[in-house]
Amino acid sequence: MKTTKSTNPFALVLLSGLIVFAACKKDNADSGSAHTTFKVTDAPIDDVSVTGAFVTIADIKLDGQSVQGFTKTTINVNALQNGTTQSIGTFDLAGKTYNSITFVLDYDMDASGTAPGSYVVTTGGTKHKLQSTATSITVNKSITLQGSASNSIVADFDLRKMIIAQSGGGSDKYDFATAAELGTSIRVVAENNTGTISGTVTDNVSASGKVVAYVYKKGTYNRTTEMQAQGTSGVYFKNAVSSSVVNNAGAYQVHFLENDDYEVQFASYKDTNSDGIYELSGTLVVTSAVNVNLLSLTLGANATVTANATVTAVLP
């Protein structure tokens, strides 16, 4: 009599496991060389007496490993506003997903060997050395570099969160925020996944010395919280994703925002004691066009959303 050979269930389990393992290994493998450019941009500082903010980057690390070929670079971050960027290098990297990027800073020597390495320049050309207890800033963010393709990674250094004014009688008036707070002062995004919110502000009401547009993820703005100085460094509007100073023509633009739903809030500043530093005087009540909701703006990749506003009142 002919017999039928039985199938070993353990062999099937082992075979299935090997197939799954092979598939996972393939998914996690490098997808080829990823031609990648790193760029820096800036969300502006509130202090008009600051004419330059120079940061020296000594090293860049992805998942704790130094990017080979990077050379020490000093950047005037304060000059990189309203979508302006500066490349800090282009590299051929493994095409895969990275979960963190670290910027190692040099506080003592800039890229040319001149002291200090990181500093603020104020009106009149005075340098104020910047330093912190931390020598590096790590941003925990998943970034996928596409193999066999060109990639662009933008690091948004938010100076108003990163640099604080020091009180007291010393000549050094500025410093970096605390080590813990520096970790939230840089946003890292893949440029091709970002868009822009821009518009104009018509203000015949507030008599502001300066108006700042703050962009938040939709539904995350809490006026009571954001109008208070938060953290050790006393940052206002700390939870804003990014911001833009409204220029003399009434225009603002916030770049490199990832695909999401956003809201825009506006704040009024005045130099009440003529010391060159604007103090927060309140938030602005605004209206917008019928087809624009400033509290619900959907932004897609490579898109620009126009959100104009007219000021009707000031909330102190």
C-alpha cells in the first residue's frame, strides 16, 4: 500500500521564520548610497540689538556615528531667515532610516581657529561668547534617506529658544539655554516633505513695535501657557513649531513645515524702556478672508498656504 509522507509542522515553522527573518533583513538593509545635503536655517531671535549669532558645528552624527567627510563649520544663523538656508556639506550616506541627529558644538574656537567659537554680535560689533554645560545637541527624529537619490535635510535652529539674555552687570550679555532646553531648540526635517505658510498682516490698531507670527500644530495653542515665560530660560510661546517676524511691509513667511494641520497666532511687542529689546505686550485678535481659517490650515508637501490677517484688537 502506498503511504503518504507527512509534513513536519516544526519544519514549516522554521521555514516560515527564516522567510520572515530574510524579509526583515531586506527591509532594514541599506538601500544604496544616499546623496545627502545638510542645510541650516533659522527662526528669528526677538532681540533687535542682535546683529549676528554665530554657531560653530564641529561634528554631525547620525545615530551616534560621525558623518565622514564633514568639516568644522561656523555659520551666522541669524542671517538665515524667511526660508534662506546655508549648506554645511553634501555626503554619500547609507540609504536607510536614522533615528537621531547630533550637532557637536565648539564654544571656544571657530572654523578658522579664532576665539570664541560660538557667539552673539550686538549693535556696535560687541561679541558675547555662547556656551552651555552640554557640548552637543541631539534631536531624536526619524529621517529616511533614500538610496540612489538626492536628499536634503534642513536643521531649523530656533534662536529665540536657543539663546537667552543674561542679567547682571557683566559684559557677556548672552548665553545658550540650558542643556535640556537646547534639545528642543532645533527642528530637523526632510526638505521635500515640507511646505510654507505665508501671508500679510494689516495692523492699524496695535501700534506694535514688532509683530511675530507663531505657527502651532492645530489645537495645541494655549494662550495662558504660552504668554508665560516657560522653563529655566524663560521662553515665551515655547511650544510654537516655528515663527516669523512680520516685516515692515506687513508680510510674514514660515518655511520648512512638515505635512500637517496648523494654526497661526500673532503677538505684539514693544520696546517699552528703550533698551533695544522688545517686550511682549499682548496677543492680537485678527480676522481673515472668508475662505481662510487661521486656526485650521492644512499644509501639504511642497505647498504654500496663504493666510492673511487683519488686526482688530489687542489682548494684553
